[in-house]
Amino acid sequence: MKFSIRKKVNLGFFLSLSIIICLILYTVFLFQQGENNRNLSSETYSIIVDLKNLNFKIKELEILKLEFLISNEAEVQEKYYRKIYEIQIALKSLNNRPLFQRDNDKMDDLRMLESILESKLNCNQDCLELKKKFGIRALLEKMMSDEEKELIDSMNFLINSIEQKEYLNLIKIQNAEQNTQQKMIIFIITGGLFSVIMFLILIIFINKDIKLKNIKEEELAHLSITDELTGLYNRRGFIKLGKKKFSEASKDKHPLYLFFIDMDGLKKINDTLGHEIGDKAIVALSNLLKQSFRLTDLIARMGGDEFAVIMVDEHVTPETIQNRLMKKLNDYNETKRKNFDLSFSIGVEKFDPENPISIEEMLKIADERMYRHKKKEKKNRV
């Protein structure tokens, strides 16, 4: 199935547009994925900071606890309860984190941490009651007990465990973000190269089609102004190119000569020897014309047995050309490789750039001169 150049251009345009749209969409997808990873990374890092702060607050609470239990000062009690409030706010903040809410294990760890903290606070109340009944010594023994240490160790373990998990998540997210960036770079580079290559291939094919089309158009244009039998220009080509030569002659102020040549006896050759031999006679005369005139001259078969030539060499006289043509004609007729003789009548008209006339008028005048020459030759033969 062949496509026209327009269809190929449209197909290439839509193909390139589709590739560009896919590139843009996938790049946007990768960018959004990278943005999500960056947000996750930022949120995870924020959680790690909150966990460190929570751990620090709990350690501060342990320091304040001793003062709180030993001292009865209102200021110490206020600091202690404020620290408890801060820890509760920190835990609530972690509970509200989307990353925690989507992870049941993390939520279980937080609930366990809250439970241990609540047990710790209840233990503090027990310590106060113990202090009232048995004094500070009993209080210190309680605070140094294995049960108290176990609660503290459990809290530290849970916080460190959650923090460690968040560090691992952060590393995974950062690796995913790096992979996304690498994918984006690779995709943009490869996609861009692919688009460029596809575009270049499209240009190559279109240029090839355009060249072939131009060649065909040139061939058709050449055929339209060329005589198929002789390879000379036809009447259309002679008029078209002759006008250009007349225009150049008028511009450059140099003369031209138009020869109008009529082949004698072609009808007789066709009638007696056949049209195939008649065609050979026409080709033979056209070859004599090519040999007698220069490449810069315009030679044409005007139709049937008529030929026309525009001679552009102002340094050569028409008489010189006619003598050269007659000599070649006589040499041809003296050969024994044919069963016919060539003869022609000729008329010549000069183009004056100071008083220019059209090529059609020149042809008419040269034709009349040729006719007078033919008539004169007939009288001479009689």
C-alpha cells in the first residue's frame, strides 16, 4: 500500500506527536512518583525526628520523676505534669500520622508504648502512696526495682524499634526516589533519541519521496517537450525554451538566427518504402542537424517533416551553417547503407534585439522563406 507524501507527513506528524505525548505523560507520571517519594521521605524523616524528641522527653520525664516524688514543691510538680502532657501530645501526633495509620504494626507499637507509659504513670502514683506510708527509703527501693527498670527498658526498646523501622523505610524511599530519577533521566534521553531518530527517518523517507517525485515530474516535463522519435525538442518545447532565448537576446543585445527546415520527399519515402523507413529518414536528418549545430543551439522537430533551430552563436553566419549542413547531407547521401536520399528546404530569419518580434512571428517569416526556397529548388530541378 503506497502513501502519498502528504499522508506520510501526516502519519509522521501524528506518530511524532503520539511519542511526544507518551513522553510527557510518562515523564509526568515519573515526576509525580518522585514527588510522592520526596513527600514520603520528608514525612518519614519528620517521624524519626518526632521519635527522637519523644525519647528525649521520656528521659527528661525520668529525671523529673525523682524530683517530683521526693519534693513537694509546686514548681517541680508543674514541670513534671507539663512533661507528661508534652509526651501525650507527641504520642497523639504520631497516632495522627498517615504513615502510622496505614501500618497496623506501627499502630500496635504506639498503643503498646501508650500502655507502658500509662503503667509508668500508675506506678508513680503507687510510689507516692508508698512514700506517704513508709518514707523515702521505701520509695527509692521501689524506683530501683526490676519492675521499674523493665518498664523503662520496654519503652526504650519500642521507641528504638519504631525508629529503626522508620530509618529502613527512609532508606527504601530514598532508593525508590533515586531509581525514579534514574528512570526519568534514562526515559527522557532514550525517548528523546528515539523521537529524533524517528523524525530523521521520517525526513529521509519524505526527502526520498520528494526527490523521486521531482525526478518523475522532471521526466514528465522533459517528455512533454521532447519528440519521442528523434529525441529533439517538440514544438511545445521549442516555443517554451525559444521564448527564453529571445528574452535573453533582447536583454543582452545580441542577435539570433531562426532556421526553419522542411524535409523533402518524406511522403514518397513513406508511400514507397513504408513508414518505418520514413521514421529512419526523419531520425537521419535530425542527426545531421545535431552534427551541424552546437549544443547551445535549440533544435526541435516541429511535427511531421518540419524542423526548427535557434542559433545563438553570433560569431557564426547562417551561410556557414547551411554550407556545413549541405556537406553533411551530401556525405550522407553518398553512403550505400540506405535505400533513400535526404533533401530539405530551409528558411532563415534574423532576430534583431533592437526591434524584437515574437517567436511565433519569426517562425512564420522563416516558414515563408523556406517555402520560397522549396519553390525555387523545384523550378531549378525542372
